[in-house]
Amino acid sequence: MDTSSTTGLETETYDYIIVGGGTSGLVVANRLSEDVSVRVLVLEAGADSTKDPRIFIPGLAPSTYWNPDFDWKFTSTPQKQLGGRTIAHSMGKTLGGSSAINMGMIIWPGRVTFDSWKAIGNPGWGWDESMVKYIKKFHTYNPPSAEVQKKVSYEADETAHGTSGPVQVNFGTDYMPYHEAWAPTFKNMGYPLTGDPVTGLSSGAFTSGGAIDPVSKTRSHSGAVYFNEEIAKRPNLRVVTEAFVEKVLLKTEEDGSVTATGVQVRTKDGVLREISTANEVILAAGSFKSPQILELSGIGNPSLLKIHGIPVVIPNINVGENLQDHALIPFNWEVVDGASADIIAKDPSVMAAAMEAYQTAKAGPLGQNPLVSSFIHIDLSDAERNELVDTHLAAHPPQTPAEVAQFEQLRQILDIPNEPTAQYTFAPMQLLSRESPLPSGIFGMSHDGYFVTVVTALNHPFSRGSTHIASANPADKPTIDTGYLRHPLDLELEARHLLLLEKIMAAEPMASLLKPGGRRIHNYDKPEPIADLEDAKKVARELVVSNWHTSGSCAMQPLEKGGVVSDKLLVYGTRNLRVVDASIFPLVPRGNIQASVFAVAEKCADVIKEEAGK
């Protein structure tokens, strides 16, 4: 399939133009083009790299980070609350988007998040009435073998999983002793697994699946499964790569409403083209690009648009605001030499053996997802938690209508008994961020020796950032303010989780797998744990990096509550311009957001079909 051709591109009129051939865009394109009478065009800024081993081999994901062939390479402004640090943000710029370059984790969201979306003013988005159906719809569950289940204390409710979705959820076979110790350690510390996370209710330690085909051991990403060779043959579906959309073409009608008539796009040959739509334009460009395109098109804060000489078509100060992320903090413990996955990166002969095993037998670590996680509630009594939360919310109340609505929901979530407030994820390798905010530093394994890492991330952060155009030039990257740990309550909760993590990793059976007297990179190579709350806060500010779960910048909320799109994902003030990606999340769901993006895109496709009477 040739996605690079531009022949006849601007002479056709398409029913739907989808901007972004990534995690969400290809889902919607696939589902809409199931109707042979509907003509669908997808415009993806990146190239089609689906045949590149760095894309299809799961274990090579880090080689794509900060590579301009695959990654937008976004960087934040200096963050005052983090001592002036800047934060790097990788985001997929290739067919399949971020699902083609991420770590492949399938972590199930919590039902409280979607019920909160509904409560904010989005009917139809609750867990039971809607989202559980779409979580099932996007994936096919391939359970681990009985041997693996016993080894890693695996528990599942198989009736809650999908059985026929495009994305394959698969488990590894070669789990290390750390993985075997993970669940028992948390159980010994009073955090047993309370159920399958796919039900949206569980807490405790669990083994998560990865988006990996169980037979080919290739990455099961949007570009591979929602736009496979069979789907690419559909005569009513066209995907064009290396097509950079600069703005949406808008027309103001006599009644004051605005119609999207098409898009302006610069194709690989350098030609600037205008392409028309008969029905809709759908932005699926991600949490940085979708608000940027809206602003370049004249939808946004009038003051900002006027500064850059952009005519205001629809004033909306909420565009680009409400940015959220599960900012993560990595802690590293030294283990005995050669006892972690660091050896693959540090010893060329081991990497060569791993590559040979993958190529010859689809075996070994490169075709697996080596990560396991836990959902953990804060280690405080009800009285202690209430005092902490109430004190900081009183001192730092919500500042916008969006925050007023959202903080009310977040406060209620914190009151739910044993509702997880953080996610801990184990990686059998060194992940470091003190030396450099770039992926080359985080994944560079710059410390000698061998380490394992556990990262912590708050499930429901209060901190908010923003992303806006830096100029009227579409080629200029947006200005990104991450806002990590800006709200003091986030820092208080995160610091307490870090102290709890130190205690858990000192418990058996995990403790026996760490090197006696070994270094802790997070504690400046000292052998002792961080034990003081103020020290934990200091380290949190020094080490926090993006979890690449950025969302919320085109929030689905009522307009008067700070929204950008309606519950039908229509941009307020427009008749036919939608957004369908993580930017519409009013509140970031718990866990890695890939599963939530797939589910939201599946629902959006049904919304469009229903409104079109299909």
C-alpha cells in the first residue's frame, strides 16, 4: 500500500477528513470506512514506518525516542516549581502515532474516571452505560499460560475482556525473579490484588499485558491493526502520510455558526493544498497538535490569536488549557551484576543473542513487555488524608471554571475507600532522569552497574498546565507548560507514595533480590532509603519527567465549565469539526492512557455514525 502518493488529492471531496493517522485517527477511519458509501481521508504528518523493525519489534521502542523520523520531540518551558527544569515529551510522528512507539503497556482505566466525566456534564460517558463496552471492543485478550499465571501470581476475570477487537493484548513468557516477587511483596505489605484491573475497580499488584501479537510477536499498534493490508484495500479509505495539516478551513454561516469546509495541508512534495470535506473534519493530532491546529485556524483565546495576527473565528479561552499528565518519578535500586535487563544494552553480545532469538524463533525479551504494575492507595488514615487534602485545597483552590468542576470530582475520588491514588510500575532496567530530561538520558543507562526501576505516578493529579501556539507559523512547535507538581497537594501525595515505595522494596521477597548495600540512584547513589518527607519532595522535583500521557487540552466539558468540545466531541461553535484524541479527556484516567484513547476513539466513531443515521 502506497501512502505517499498525492495524485488527485485536492480534486476529490471526502465525507470525512481525519487529521492524524495515530492511535485514535486510524480507529475512527477504520470504523467509518466500514460503510462503503462513505469516503474517508486520513492525513498523517509522519511517514509510514510500519515495516521498520524499530517500530514492529516491541523491545526496540526506546530507539525511536527523540528520533525525528518517529517523534515530534516536544519540550516544555522551564518549570519554576521544578527549579527551572525543562521536560521532554515524546509523541509519535508516524503511522500509528504514539501507539507505534510507546512501551506498549495496556493498563486499564478506573471506572471512577469515566463516571467523573459524566458527572462533569458529559452524558453517555459513564463506565457502565458506555465505556466498558468500548474497552472490550478495541481488544482481544490472550491469557498467559498456566505456568506464567502461577509464576507471577496472575489473576483475571476473563469474562470482562474483549474477544474480537483489533488490538492484541498478550503476555510474556520469560518473567524474571523480580516479576515473581512483585505481587507477593505488595501482598505482604498489605496491598493484595483485589480483582482484575479490567473491571475498573481493583487495587494491588498485577501483571499487565502488552499490545503485542501472540503469534508474530510484533507490536499491535493502530497502524498495524486498524489499517492493515486488508483494510488498506478499501476503495473508500485513503491514507496519505508525510502530509502536514496547517489549519482547518472555516466558514462562518449567516446564523453565526461555523462550518469546517476542509483543511490546508502541505504534502511531502512541498505543495500547499486545500482539500474539501462534504461532512466533517476530525482532529486526531494529539494533545499538543490538536489545540495548535485549532488556534492556527482561528479558534482560541482572542488575545493570543491577535498577538500572532490570526483572525478570530470562534473565541474560546479554554483551547490549550487544562493540560494534564501522569508525571512519573523513577527510583532505581542496584542489583547483582548481570541480573537486570541493563545487560542487554550494555553487552553487545547479549543484544545480538536477543536479536537472533527474536528473528529466528520470535523468542526472547525483544518480543515481550517486561513491565508489571500496582495500583496503590495513599498510606494515610481517613482523618490524616482529609486534613491534608482539605488544607491544601483551601490554600490553593481551583482557579478556573474547569478546575472548579474537576476538583470537586477529584476530591470525591480521594474519599472513596481504597481507591488507588498512584500507579507503581516496575522495569527490570535502569531509568534515570537527573542527568538529562531527554530520552537519551532517561534510557541511556549512564550509571555503571545493574539496576531495576520502579516509577510512581499519581492517578488523579490536581496540577494543570497549558499548550499554545508560539507563532502563526504552523512549522513552529507550540509552547508547552507542563505544570508538573505545581499544585502543592500533588507534591504532598507523591512524596508520601515515594516513602511508601521505599518500604515496599525493603520487604520480602523483593528485598532479597536487591544488591546488599547497593546504590540507590534516586538517593544520590547512597545505599540507604529516603526516609524524610522533605527529602522525598526534593527528589520528586529533581526527578519528575513526563509519562507521555499528556491530555486534557481540548477538554470535553460544558462550555460554561471550561470546555472546548461537547459530549459529541464537536468543537463549540462549529457544526462539523470534532476532536478525538487524549486532548478531549477532561480528567486524565488512571494508568497508561493508550487503552483509554482506543476506547474513546471507538465510541467517537459510533457517535458519528449515529448522528449520520448510519
